[in-house]
Amino acid sequence: MKYVIGNWKSNQNLTESLIWLENIKSLCPRLPKDITVILCLPFTDIAAFNSKLSEINLPLITGAQNVSHLPPGKHTGEINAHMLSELVSYCLVGHSERRRDFKETCVDVAQKAKALLENTITPIICLDTPYLDEQIKELFRFDVDVSKCFFVYEPLAAIGTGKPQNPNSANIIAHQIDFLIDNVSPILYGGSVTSDNANSYVSQNQIDGVLVGTDSLDPAEFCSIIQSLS
């Protein structure tokens, strides 16, 4: 199985998300059976997007972009894993933008991953070499079952820069991640992924899919990325 995960980041209001869904349905009426497509949406779009998705019968899977590291309780404004459990099957954690803009730590990410698994949501854990070893160490320290997680190698220099990492180099890091987690989970690449280069990553022996940022907002380009892997 190959994976394409879209990350809309802080974009798309509710109306725009439903228009996107109508467009992707017309462009990709049938998704390849050997590719799982996951779309990580802003919190505000998820419920209505799910409702529309069931109407048009398109096998997209919805995910969230973040979750609180705190449990349910007196934490005004936080969205916890229990609240997400009826809405999504996947959730991004540890994205470099969260680390940069909100000072998230490896401990925060491990706590989030553990909370997600306790609520039957698959964590999609983003990694880069500056904190790769530390992050995986914290996952084990918090007894996170890494066999139930996805991992994404997203080099900081490639995110949003239009300068993707060389596929062979990305594959070497994917092998390192695979070794640290004991060969049990899908590993993806993220960072300036396009329809022109997506297959060059997935054709590597250790990379199972791609995490797509900006280009996931364009239905035509996102559809082209999916089709390039089929």
C-alpha cells in the first residue's frame, strides 16, 4: 500500500473546503485501490467535510493537523483526542511548523501520540534529523506503540521552499527511522512534493508515500500526485 497525505495547514474555510471536494471528485472520480489518500484538515472543516464525503462516496480519509497534549478538562480552547475520536482516523503531530511557531517539544509530541492511540486515532509523526533520535526515544519512554503510528521524514530545508531533498538521501534517513522503530511502520517523505517528483520518492525501497503541503490545496495538482503513484 502507498500513501498520499495532504496537509492544508492554516488554509481553506468551510465553503472553500467543500468546493475543493467537488473539484477533486470531478478530477479523480475513482482513486487507485493501491493508494490510501488522507487529507489533514483544519478543525473547522472536518465535520462538514465528512458529511459531504459520505454523500459523494469518494474514499478519502480525513485527518486532523494537531491535537492537544492535555486530557479532557479545564483547558479552554484546546481540542483533545477524545473530541477528535468521532471525526478523524489520523492526526499529524510534531510538524516542524508547530515546533517552530508554538515551541512544541519531543515530550509534547510523545504525549499527543499516546493520547491519539488511546482514542483509536493513528498519529502521523513528523521527524527531521535535528530531533529524530530524541523524538523516537521519547515515544518509547511514553510507551507509545510505534507499530500503530505513521512516520514522516520532513527535512526543514525542503518544507515550502520548492527545494525537495534528493530521493536517495531521503531514503537513507527513512532507513535510519526504520531501524530505530524496528521495521514496523509506514515511513513517508514530506517537503516540496509535486506531481513531478512524488514517484521518485515512493519508488525508493524504504519510502511508502508522501506528505503534500501547498500542492494539496490545488485539486488538479493533488489529483496528479495521486495518479503519478498509481
